[in-house]
Amino acid sequence: MGSSTSTISVLVFLGLVQFVVSRHDYKQALSKSILFFEAQRSGHLPPNQRVSWRSHSGLNDGKSSGVDLVGGYYDAGDNVKFGLPMAFTVTTMCWSIIEYGSQLESNGELGNAIDAVKWGTDYFIKAHPEPNVLYGEVGDGKSDHYCWQRPEEMTTDRKAYKIDRNNPGSDLAGETAAAMAAASIVFRRSDPSYSAELLRHAHQLFEFADKYRGKYDSSITVVQKYYGSVSGYNDELLWAAAWLYQATNDKYYLDYLGKNGDSMGGTGWSMREFGWDVKYAGVQTLVAKVLVQGKAGEHTAVFERYQEKAEQFMCSMLGKSTKNIQKTPGGLIFRQRWNNMQFVTSASFLTAVYSDYLSSSKRNLRCSQGNISPSQLLDFSKSQVDYILGDNPRGTSYTVGYGHNYPRQVHHRGSSIVSFKVNQKFVTCRGGYAKWYSRKANDPNVLTGALVGGPDAYDNFADNRDNYEQTEPTTYNNAPLLGVLARLISGPTGFDQRLPGVSPTPSPVIIKPAPAPKSKPTIPPASPSPITISQKMMSSWKNEGKVYHRYSTKLTNRSTKTLKNLKISITKLYGPIWGVTKTGNTFGFPSWMQSLPAGKSMEFVYIHSASPANILVSNYSLE
């Protein structure tokens, strides 16, 4: 009896040593995690599609509604396109790129990550055909789940569901606005015109979400059993405003966060989760970044309350709060039985990002049960990722295709049925269940990079296709993981995040502003004008042999009255512009402004490869 106990003790000790010193190939895990998104694509697949067992699907989506909704992503192991989790997936992918784009680039994955974002944003542009119309779902869960078919030949109903001013969905529109705003940052340098288009949609979607308020699952009722909005829409409105501020530096959105933080829960809710439904921890972390960057201004006190809640989240993850997150015996944070991994990856991302914010401000985190250093936060993120990749009591990698012991019977229609390219024999709706779903064998197609739902509260896991709570993957499991893996590849060194995040383009050449294209302010009239305009070149860079300049234009109302009916004439403009609305041949206030109070200023920016554009105020009224 004693001998057995000693043997067990030695084995346990050796196991713990192995856990501590284990090393993972984060670069390989990153490459596989990004590849998973190509397996989730809907629509016409491109020639460079790397997941070769997939083919075109959903080619008539939206047709019955008179709109083109081809494209986008299937959310999980089914064939439905759900707008809310898809938008959250894109937002968090963008955040990963914005924070750790240089790490993604140095590991050869930035282009693939940007392609993954664009597959989503191209679809969102189609899904937003009018300012106050947004399509939020194609297909429905009930009919889709009744069948087990490959996406290439699905026979289920592909009805499209939308929100509009009479059937609002502030949560859906707000999250999509956040995705478009974050993506506009990602494409700012590599594709300025596309970036401007995304930002235009983001402005419109935010205005739609804020003006016509309501929960989207009250308008698209078929979504309630699958992606119902439990948290409501206030978190998405704050989330969208935070991303629009990051994308534009527009004080309107800074003020929105400052004035609505208390009433909308941004400074009140202390969360222990972050995901497609509940965004508060993400909002609080992003607002904390504004503090780190020194941009809070008059809203500093309010933003510090946001930050306090963000730090309570961090403390809870590390067990240093009065209310801590539950963990499995193996150390994995545990929130719920069904697809717990979504909360693991999102929490790992927030703690990794916040560790860098702390490093940037050269401080530690003060928790009620002790202090936490930036390196401890990063160590927590690493521990969760290492668990995912195999450092757990089962020795199981929960990322398909990584390591040797990973799930082989994933709850996923496409991977569990023989590829359409291999065998085009039609798989019927119910026949798929009989032949493929119930088949006790490995998937014919390896769903490389998919992060499945994961183990239960006691680290138990059953690799069975019908165990959907544990073996079904989702896009929003993988999206935040991209950033964490990119961060971990770089090791323990902290990153300075005080400067605004700007995603790099592959092999960019940044140059200092040349003296030739000097700022050219508008020549004032002989008599002093109550409206003044000044321009300033903010930055320059070289892309494909051409030098681009980013100009900031400030219009100030120096009168004692309110400026209205503004018309601006702009000539010699050769690139995208945002922060104003174009009507005919003139420009006016942006969609979120109707007037400019006395003594106040508005700012708009444009990018082109020339000297400053000619900007004149052609008409206005003072009232």
C-alpha cells in the first residue's frame, strides 16, 4: 500500500513538472487557428482557398428577399449565418490585428488574418443595403438542425431576416457597427478607400442602433433559442462607440462613452465573462486603453470607473477578487457547460491585452486579495492557452489538428460528411443523420484549427459527435485566440500600447512627411470670417511606390451663434474622406451632427497622394 502511494506521488510530481516546463508551438497553433475560418466560409470560394475539401455554398442566399447575401460565415457546426456572433467574431479578429498586427506579420499570418476579416466585412456591406436596414440572419436554426447535410447541398429554408426602424435591433446593429469601425482601422493603410467605406457603414449603423432602440431578438424571433440577447443592447451601444472613437478620434464618441457610462452600465457592471452577448468587459478594457493613451480629458473620472470594472474582471480571472471565476481542477476557467471555451479564449485575450496596457503605464494591478503584475496577467493567458493545446489532465489538445490527441469526431456537418469534391452523391436531410452523424468513426475531413467546446467542470471530455456541448466549434472561439497566440509567440516582453493602435500592412515602408506638400490653409477673405478652416498633415507612408498623406482638417465656429446649414466645397481631393457627409457636389455635417455650437470645432480627415485639397465654406447660416 505504501509502495503504491510513493509511486503515485512520483508520477504526480513528474506530471506537474511536465506541466510547468512544457513548450508549445504557438506559431503552428496560430496558423491552424486562422485556417479554421476558411472552413466556415459561405458563398463563392476563392481560387486561393486552402481548405480544399470545402466548395461553394449558399449561392442563392438573400435572393428571395431581393438582396444579395452570398458570403459570410457559418457560425459553428451548422449551416446558418447568424449576424450577431458573426459580427463579434470580426470585431475580435480586428482587435487581435490592431494590437498584435506586427507579430502576426512577422509570423507570416497577417495577410491570412486580414483576408478572414474581409470575408466578414464584405458580407456585412451586402447585409446593410440601406442606412436603417440590416439583415441579421440567413436560414433558421429549427429547420437547419432538423437536417444533417453538407453546406454545398443543403435543402433547408434560406429565408433572410432583417431589422429596420419599425423592427429595431440595437444590439445587432451596434455590434456590426463595432465590427465595421474596427475593420476600418485594419484596412486604413492597405486599402484606404475600403476603410472609408467600412467607416461610413459603421457611422450609419451606430446612428440606426442608437436612434431606433430595441433588442434584435424581439424583431428576429427565430434567433431566440440560439443567440438570444440576454444582456440587452446598452453594452453594444457603448462597445460600438468605443470602436468608433478608436477609428475616428471623434470627440462625439468620446462624449458618448463619458455621458452614458453610468446610465448604460459601463461603469456599473462588474463581469466575469466576455463574449458575443455580453460586451461590458470588452468595453471597459477598451476604455481603459483610452486612459492609458491620455485621451480621456474631461471624462477622466468616468473612464476611471470603467477601468475599475475592467480591473475587477482581471482580478477575478486570477483569483484575487472577492468574487472569482470558477476553475476546473486542471486550472481552466469554467463559466458554463455548453461551449465553455468561448469564455476561455476571450478572457485570455483581455488579460493579455491588459497586461500590455499595465506595462505601458508602468504599474501593477491592485486587487482586493493582493497585487498582480503585468507578467502575472500574461502568465494567466499562457496557462489557459497551454491547457487548450494539451497541458491538461487528459493530455488532450482541444484545437483540432494540433498535437496528436485531438478531437476526431467533431460536431460539424461539413467535416463529418465525405467531401462534396470526393463524392457528390446527394446526402438527404435525415439521411445525413442516419449515415454520417451516428457514424462512430473519425471525421473524413479534418477541421484543422477548430477549437471545440471543451471539457466540463471536472476536466472530463467525451469525443463524440453527438456531444455538441463539448465537440462543436465556433468562429468566436477562435477569433480572440488569434491575438493571444500572436502575443505569446513574442514571449514575456511587454508592448507599449500608449500610442493609437494602427494595423500594419505587409512590409510597409513608413517615411517622414516630406517638406514639399506643405499644409495650405484656406486663404481668408478680406474681412474676418466667423468660420475658419485649418489643415494639418498628420502622417505619410509609402505603399506600392506611391506616397500617401493623411490630412486632418479642423473647422471652427468663432461666432457667438450656432452654425447650421453648412456646405463645404472641396476640390483637388483624390482619396477617401470621412467625418463629413457628401450631398451632390458639396459636403456637410456628418450624419451624427446637425449644427456646431458657438466656439466649438469639428474635425474631418482624408487621405490622398497629393498636396492638401482646396477646402472652402461655400454656404452656412448662424442662428
